[in-house]
Amino acid sequence: MIVRFLAALLLTFALAAPASAAQCGGNFNTFIGSIAREAQGAGVSQAVIGQAFAGLAPDPAVMAFDRRQRGMFHSRSFEEYARTRVIPARIKRAKALMGRHAQLLARIERQFGVPKELLMAIWTLESDNGGGDMGKLPVIRTIATLAHDCRRSELFQRELIAALQIVQRGDLPLRDLIGAYAGEIGQTQFLPSSYIKYGVDYDGNGHVDLRHSVPDVLASTANLLKVNGWQAAAPYGEGTANFQVMREWNRSEIYRKTMVLFAEKLSE
């Protein structure tokens, strides 16, 4: 599983969190009741809330992981990190998939301006193109656990309501709302709020499915970059404006440099 480097990202989202947050800590069921009322106010039906919160309890494994997590890039150089991620087998598979999805990638590049090589790099690094571990944890339970904890409660309360909205919209059924240790979902690991904000129904079936639909996954990834200022046909290496836009994908400079290196290898 690709564990995303969240520290600065979480701070950014926390600054935009709602002012009227449920009281963290204390009785978990009381806390969930407050979230349920906020979710109803955000347009989530009682049926979805009842299904999602039935029998809900905190996940001690999520809390243990969160408390011991350190930035994976802090103690490693770019060269050390990239050496374990930009490997021949991944490059070979990504090149083959570029050929298989050539028309789709060309269409997305025309519409959103994001090069196919960079999209393939992100898709590969995040989940090995959907064939890797996208996480096995129930997203509602994971995010509710983190929201109840008082360190970043307002951030994860917002993510919890966004996760409920994914179900409300019919994008994913609750049984498919599974993800990683911070609630990231799908083949390019979107937090629920990003799923809601940037998700694109690119296969035209009426749902944004970032777990199963390759068109939706790639177009949504490109849309995130475009909305945040991506400049089409411009360079995106270190020091460029597009490299800064990529901070919206991942704050770590080492990770972004690895994305660029992978994309460059796909161009060779």
C-alpha cells in the first residue's frame, strides 16, 4: 500500500474545517450522534447514515498506526526513495498500459492538459495501476476513529461527512467504501473530500467510481491538477509552476520528484 504523506496536507485541510464541529473525545456514540446530525444537514439521508453508522466502534489498529506514523520521506533521500519505487517491472507495466489506454489518455490530455506520462506515474506509484493494495479498511470506521481523536478532529469530521456523501450520491456502495489508514480511496488514493470535489464520471455511467473505473480514475486525477492551476504544455520538473501545483497531490518534494522521474522514464 502507498501510505500518503499527509502531515502538511492535513494542516491545510484543518484550516478549512467547519466552525461548528462535533465535540471530540468522550463517549463515541454521543460523538457519532452529533456527526449524524451534521451529515443530515449536509444532505445525507437518514437511511445512509443509519446503514453507515450501525454498530460503529473505534478501530484501535487505526489509532495505533496513526500515532506511530512518521513522514516516510523525512529520513530518506530522493535517491533512496526513488530507487525502491521507480523500478523496471513497474516501468514495463506502465508502458504496456499506456499503449492499452492510448486513446483514453490522449482524450484526457486534450481536455485537462496533464501529460499521459505523469498520470501513469501517479497511477503506478499510488496503487500499481489498481493491481496493488488500495487498502482493506472500512473507510467510515477508519475516519470516524480519527475524527473522534482530538488531534485532527475537525479535519476528519469533514472527511467523514464527505465519505457519507459518496454513498449518498451512489458513487460507491458502502461495501466498496474501503481504503487505507487515513481513509484514502481508490486507485490513486483520494481522500473523501477530494473524491467529492474532483471526481469525474468519465465513463459516463452516472457514477464516479475511483475503485473500479480506469477512465474515472485517470480523469479525476487529471482534474485535481487542472483545478489547482496545472498549465498545459508546460514543463513540470522541479522548480516549475506545475511542480508547485503537484503539491496539491503530495506535499513531499521527494515524492513529487519521484513522480517526475517515473514520468521521464515512460518517455524514454
